Amino acid sequence: MRAGYDLRLVPVMLVVVGLFGLGLGAALLESVEAMGGDAAGSTLDHYRAIAIDREFHAALGLTIWVAAASTAISLVGGVGAALVLRRLTRGRPVAYAFLQIPLAVPHLAIAVGLLTFASPGGWVSRLAFTVGLISAPAEFPALVYDSYGMGIILAYVMKEVPFLAVVATALLLRLDDDHTAVARTLGASRWQRFRHVTWPMIAPGVGSAALLVFAFVFAAFDTPYVLGRPYPAMLSVVAQRRFLSLELADRPGAMAFALVMTMLAGTLVWAYMRLSGGSAGRERPVIY
């Protein structure tokens, strides 16, 4: 019997889809508006300009780099923390509760805290200067406002490692240990057991969560705005700066910029849905 749709969700979906659709439609209309001189009607010149915009290329490269590096480091750290937590025989509830604390801290709070501690004029640099490790606070390694976005990556790693660790821990606790026991009996090393037994069983769930992290970092604004440089800046920061330009002629280009970014983020969401949907029904049987 086919499951029917819950009609009670229709009013809510109409509001959500309607508001999003109206905003997206208005942005699309403004992005193709011809501005300046005697121009009138619609034009795709703003999208063509993005294709040759050096700032867009720099922002896209930085955004992909920050999102990929943050996701990769968080994935390794989160899965590693989950494996350690799984092997704990004492204090597991306390360690698990401690792991969830960063989930309640906003990204902006972590960014501001990192700025306070790790900036050239922050507490760590002044402490290093006081103890004689550096001759001036300005010599402290640039962890924020750097051209490679290391401060942004560090902020997201501090936030996303616990998130992926919680996801991986939940998946590991559902696994049947019989497969691992058989592999151990056959002489498989710890790494071989993880690579050939544990990882294939948790990869669909962890991979979906990691892709969700990538999409979130790709479109995030607050942390890159606080910890990033004016140039190169991430896509969200450039879009916001262009949107707030005092020149009204810049508004259609800003809308086109934001829509291109939306399409890229939408592609990531589509990939996430395909991955999570494709993995549905393929999970191994688990014993609770």
C-alpha cells in the first residue's frame, strides 16, 4: 500500500515554498534587469560579467578550499573521536556529554573567541611575547585574516568535529560486533578491520553528514565575515558586500552573483539528497 501525503503539511509548505519562491523570483528578475544609460528590458550581461570576474574566481576558489579542508579535517577528527569513544569502558557518558557541548555554541561565538585568542593582538600572541617566544606580537603566525582562510577553517573544525563525532558514534553504536569479531579471528589488524568492516558500514551516514557540512560551510557568512580578509573573500561575503553597494547599478550584478552561489549550493543539496536517498535501504542489519 502506497503511503499517502499528510495534507496537514500543505499550509506550512505553501508558506515556506511561497516565501522562498517569491524571494528567488524577485532576485531572478532583478538579476536580468538592464541598468545604466538607455538600457531597458532584460539582459544576461550580469551573468556574463561573473564568468570573467576575477574576484568571483578568487572567491570561488577560496570557498571551495575552505569548505573542502574544513570537511575533510572534521571528518577525520570526528570519526577518530567516535572510535575512541566507542572503545571507552569507563566514563563514556561523560565523554559523550562533553563532546556535545560545542554543538550548543553558535559559529559566531567560536569565531569571536578565536579572534580574541589567536589574532596577532590576541591573548596567545601576547603571552608568547611575554615569555620571549617572539620579539613582537605581530610576529605571531597569522591564524586569522590570512589569504588561505586558516582561521575560518580552524573555527569550523572546532564546531564540526563534535557534530560528525556524534553522528559517527550513533552509527557505531548500532553496528553488530560479530563482523568485527570474525575479522579479528581471521587475523585482520585494527586498521584492516576499520577499512574493510567498520568504515563501509558507517560510510553512507557519515558521508551524508560530511556533505551537509560542506554545503553549510560553502554558503556560510558569519564566520568568514569575522575571520576573513577583504580579498580574497568567500562567496557569501562578496555577495553581501556587493548587495550593500551604494550604487543602485550594482544591485542586479549582486543579485546575479547571489543566484549563482545559490545554484552552486543547490547542487550540493541535490548531491546530498541523492547520496542519502541512494544509501537508504542498503544498511546492514543491526542488533539493538
